[in-house]
Amino acid sequence: MSNWERLEKVIQYLGFNVNSFAKEIGLNRAERLYQIKRGNYAISKNLAGTIAARFPDINEAWLITGEGNMLKDGDNFYKIPLYNVSLDDFKTDLSLMTAAHELEIPILSGSDFAIVNEGEAMSPEIEHASVVFVKEVDKSAVIFGDIYLIIAEHIKVIRFIRGLDENRWKLVAKNSADYDDIILDQNTVKAVYKVKGVLSMVTM
């Protein structure tokens, strides 16, 4: 596996694209990562250390050498807590929450937690009672057009995020016939989580 293939695997596992991943690890520009993609540079010890410091489950030695496993725990994938509560009762401080179950799904093991979707706003993309797997991201790493769980001062919703202007987002439902767009001031956002996957009730 090449340097870029290892780096790409980490980026995909964590739910980012190249540009948002660069921001997440403190790079002003993604050019350094694209140079690795072009084969001009290898993954340096400094870069691997930065990634491992930000994402402690990533194996720094594997990033540099390709030996061993991507995750420090090898094949022991992280168990994803499932919170069976309504969004109204959801708390961003997960230490105050009690998981109803712990799910072990390797392809989604980069998720912070899972929650049961209520309502039809994102139907048919995310049906009512589907289990939604999410990972917290910084507001600056939001990719417009993707689906997020947004926790703000007065609303808690799952929506597409679109850019409106420098300080505001437009939150758009898939079922736009029945649900209006929401204009949200970014300053009111407490947390934003990227939707990494959905498990419908039929497949559980």
C-alpha cells in the first residue's frame, strides 16, 4: 500500500475529504497532502505524529511504514454507542448520556455515536426510525451539500447544510415539500456531526 493509499484510507475512515482533513489537522492548505498523492513526498514522521495526536486510534507507525494495522487496536473495532433518545433530549456532553446499546460495525467504526432518527424530514434518504451514525467535525470542516446532525441553541436537526453567507447556513430537508429551509447563524451552533452512515430498521 502506497503512502497516498494509507493516507486516503485514514481520510475516508474518519469521514473527511482531503481539504477538510487538512483543516482538521491544522494545515492552512491541503497542498502538502496532494503532494503525497502525486508521489512527490512520503508521509513524514511529523505529519504522522500530527495525525495520531489529533486521532489517537490511528497507528502512527502504520502511517509511516505500512506495517501492522491502521488502528492501534488492530481488528478490535471501536464499539459505537447508540443513544435511543429524541434529539430534544440529546446532550452534546456524552458523559451525561446513557447508551442503550453498543454497536460494532467495522465500516462505521470511525463514528462517535449513533442515534435513532425521528420524523420524515430527511426521507427517503434517512427514514423514520433509522439508526444514524455520526462523527463530530469542526464548523470550518463542513462540506456544503452533505448531511449533518446540527445542535444549535434553539434547534437540533438532521439536514443538508448549504452555505448562505459567511456567517449563516441554510439547513435543507430532503423532504422539502413538507419541511421549510432553516436559516441558521453559525454563532448559535454548539456542535455539528457529519452523518457517516445510516442503518434502516429493515436491515437491523
